[in-house]
Amino acid sequence: MKLLTIFFSLLLGLQAASLPLSSYLKNVKFTNTIKSIDAQISAKRAIQSSQVQSGGYVFNGVLAYASSKNRNQDAFEYHASVQKQLLFGDSNNYINALKLSAKKRKELQANQIKAVVYKHYINTCRLQEKIEFLNDAKNRNIKLTKLIEDGVKGGEFDRSALLRSELIVERLELRIAELKSHYYESLQSLMLYSNKKAEPLCQDLLFEIPQVKVLEKDSLLYQSLEADITSSSSLQHFRSTMIPEATIGMGYDNEMDLSRSLVFIQIPLTKGSRRESQLEASIEAKLAAREKMLFAKEQIQTQLRTYKIMQEIRRKNFRRLNDKLIPKAYESSELLLERFKGSEGSYLAYIDSQTLLFDLLLQSVDIHAQALLAQAKLYQTLGIDPLKDTK
């Protein structure tokens, strides 16, 4: 029998008005955090796009007075023209690549924020469960204190036994108060990132230690890094165009025949240090994007290996606690309580058995939470949406 399942089922009635994990995760996209991140990504994309887009039409106008020694030759002169810059590189390809990269980056950031919410949800539930267990331990010790108090009145116990039992209750109250302060802090963080003003439901969390599954297909990190490589390649291609740009114009000059317009074109024939620097920067950006992708894959593989090993250890310890240690501790505690009530056993032995039982229960809660938090951390790194695992 898995005793923790029984304890968890007792909590359901206390959380009827609480929200499930999916409600918090779905509300992330409406928060100011996501809106701020999306705006920053869009602004960066607009700046990058502007680097490969030509400007609008430019008007050039000059009005001057030409003075001469011979007064009858003094005259006003004017020059007016409109010109437009043309870019010959494939700017559309780069701009489309930037749009895709920005889209993937926004989705990645959203999933990473969801993973943060998931972690706060797990931690809040962990504290909630521990508080419930300690409240149960306190109630059991209050009942024991009452029995000892009756025994003191009947001469079966001295006052030291009563004081000891009362101290245990007070110590549990201190632990509960401390956990409640941590619970409130964690709950505030959960509300901050999700903009939901409610307590978590908690029973929708996976009870078992999560298994390792194929994650690459769900990883927006990989998709985002691949989109970055595509955009950097497009930029390099744009910068490598043989004739990058030309400027065409049309205008009038009063020193010429006004019945004819002046049409001109400017084509840069030399690369120039600025263009060489731009090309070098695009090549380095492409190299950096590829190296970032390779390093991310190595980093994730290392994290996955560690994750698998640690989850397997947690799984074994969790099952051992639930299937063997906690049931034994529970049975031992019940037997010692019966012996104590029948005046055959020591209250000290019962207190020790209670302490052992609840220490094992709290240890089980911590292992379970650590396993879920490890999963949430992996999801945050990879940019995987925790919603895929919710009920």
C-alpha cells in the first residue's frame, strides 16, 4: 500500500477552490513579463531589418547667389533633385529569416517563463503538502498530550512527561509557522509570473518520478538556434553581393537646359573598409550561431545524462520509501500507540515512532519535489512547454 496516496487524497477536499497547473500556464501569455519580452524581441528584429533596407526618397535642394565683378552677371542659381537608394542583395530572404527567428525566440521565452511558473507551482505544492503532514503530526501529538495529561492526574505519569509532549507540539507549531512563511513567499512568486490570484490545486502533479522521454522534437531551444543560423547565413549572403547598392536620382539645374531633366546613377566600385567590416561581422555572426548551437547540444546532452542518473536514484528511493519504509513506520506507530493505550508500552517509544514516520513522509515529499523540479529545470533549458504533461 502506498501510504502517501492516502494522505494526498485527504487533501482534495481542502483545495476545491484552487487552480490547476494548466490555468497558471495558460495565463502566462497575458502577463506583462511576456508582453515586455515580446516587445524587446520585436524591437531588435526591426533594428536588424533596417540594416538591409533602403531608405526612402531623398530631396536635395540648393539655392545660392553667385556674385560677379560685372554686376549684370549677378544671378541666383538653384539645384534640385530627388534620389533613391537601391539594394541589390536579397534583403527579403534575410528579413523573413529574422521574422522566423523572432517568432521562435518569443515561443522559446514563453515556454521558459512557463517552466519558471511550473517550478514555483511545484515548490508551493511541496510546502503545502509538508504543512499538511506536520499539521497531522501536531494533531496526533495534541491527542497524546491529552492522554498524558489525564495520566498525570491519575498518577501514571510525572509532570516531565507532560512538559515533553507539550514541547513537541510547540516545536511542530514553530516548524509549521516557518513553512507557512516560505509557502506564502513561493505563492507570491507563482502569482507574479502567472497573474493568477489563487492557491494551487497540487493533485494534478505527476505522483511518480517523471521518466526521461525524447525531448528534442519538443525543444524550442533547438528550433530557435537553427533559425538564428538561417538568419545569419542570409545576412552573410546579403553582405557578399558583388554590387551591394546603387543610387538613382532625377533633378534640375538652372545652368542647364530646363526643358530636360537631369538623371544620374551612383554605383560604388570599391568595397571600402566599412563594407569589409560588415562582411566580416556577418561571417563571424554565422560562425557564432553555429558554435552556439553545437555547444548547446553538448550542454544539453551532459544535463540529460545527469538528469537520467539522478532521476533513477530518486525513483528507487521514492519507491522504497512509499512501498516499504513508510508502511512499516506507520504500522509500528499504530502498534506502539495501542500498547501505550493498554499501558504496555512507553509513550517515548510512540513519540519516536511518530517522529520517524513523519520524517519519512517529509523526505518522500522532498524527493518527489526534487524530481519534478529537475524536470522543470530541463524544460526551462530546452524551452519545452510544461502544458504537454498536464492533465
